[in-house]
Amino acid sequence: MKVQILLSPSASGKTRTCVQTVREVLTRQPLAPVWVVVGDHRQAAHFRRRLAATGGALGARIVTFADLYLEILEIAGRRIPIVPAAMAHQLVQTAISRAELEYFAGLRGLPGFTLTLETALAEFKRSGVAPDRLSELTGQGGRSTQELRRIYQEYQTLLEWIGWTDPDGTAELALKALEDEPRLMGGCALLVVDGFDGFTTIQRRALRLLAQCSHRTLITLPGETSWGRPVHRGFQPALGDLQQDLDPEI
């Protein structure tokens, strides 16, 4: 496992280097598994165009993290239906009605409360926090946290009961599958992660697992080794996290 971080200012050629690296690997090993993870589908389309301009993108899978989680579940034979937004909204409303509430009792039935909880539940999942660990994330153990935990648990129970998951829940399922069977990625020759300025807790966990089953990993980050410019200092925590998780070359 070799992990490299390409650290340079924005618009300085990081994506060009990634495209060249992918092309070099595929030229030497046309059938080698190569995965490229980018921030959104617009970036994915842009990366494909640039790779195609160098002679072809055949063999490279260019995905977002969300796409990658679905691919892993598909490979593992564990893919399950994903609730649409309207259905997820209804499930949150049902979870609120089923949970025993006192602190938030006066907010039951208010549309704004449901929407706020939808956002909060998604954030909990992106942070890799299960209902029983909610107090660790908030740093509090009062009534509000206890009731949030109850709603979160009711929501998870409803999802499990219908046999579906939500978009943020696919990450946990996919990473569990990868932990159970690291060979799912088929001995990835190259993993490229481009276009990010930081990573969520669940994305960091994904990177650790993916790097372990990849021959080489290349991750780009905006910044510079001296961190002289104030605009780049905000990216230092992201680099520190990756150094702690992956012990990379920079």
C-alpha cells in the first residue's frame, strides 16, 4: 500500500497530474482496476473528458463517494433499495410521532422541526455516528440529546423494518461489506481522489479501507507545504487527518 498526497494551490494542475497518472497506469496495464473518486457528477464528467482527450478512459471507473458506495454494495451482492426524499420525510415524521418526547413535545407536527431533523440525521450518518453514540458527537447527555437519540433510533428501526436505507446509510453498509471482504475492490491498481478540500468522518473511514486494498493511492488537496498563504491554512486540518489515518508521502 502506497499513499501519496499531492499538495498544491488551486488551479495549479493537480487534476492534470491525476489524469496523467491514470493514463500511465492504464497504458502499462490496460485491464488494471483503476478508481477515481471526485466530489460531484460535474467533476466526474470533466475528468472523463480530460482522460478521453489523452487517448481513452477505458478501464477507469470515475465516481463520487455516493456512487462508490453503491458499486461496492452491488459487487458484494448487498444492494438494497434507497428511500426517495419524500418517503424519507414521511419516515422522519413517523419516527417523531413514535418517540417518547418531552423536551421537543411542543414541536411535534411542525414542518420546520421535521426538516431540521432530516438535516441532523443526515449529518449524524456522515459523521459515522450511530444512535447509541450520539452523546459523544454532541458532547452532551441532557434531555434534548436523549430525545434526538430516540428519534434517530426510531428512524433507523423503520428503515430496517421496510428493508430499505437512505442515501447516507449506503456508506455504512458499503464500508461494512468492505471490512468483511477487502478483496471486493479486486486488487485496485490505482485509487485517485481529486477535487476535495476536506473529508467527512465516513469518507475518511472509506479512504482508510480503500487504501488498504489498493496498490497505490493518490489524493489531492489544495495548499502548500509552507502554508504561508492564509487562504491555504484552512486546509491544514484535512491534511493532518490524512497524515494520521494513512501515513502518506507528501
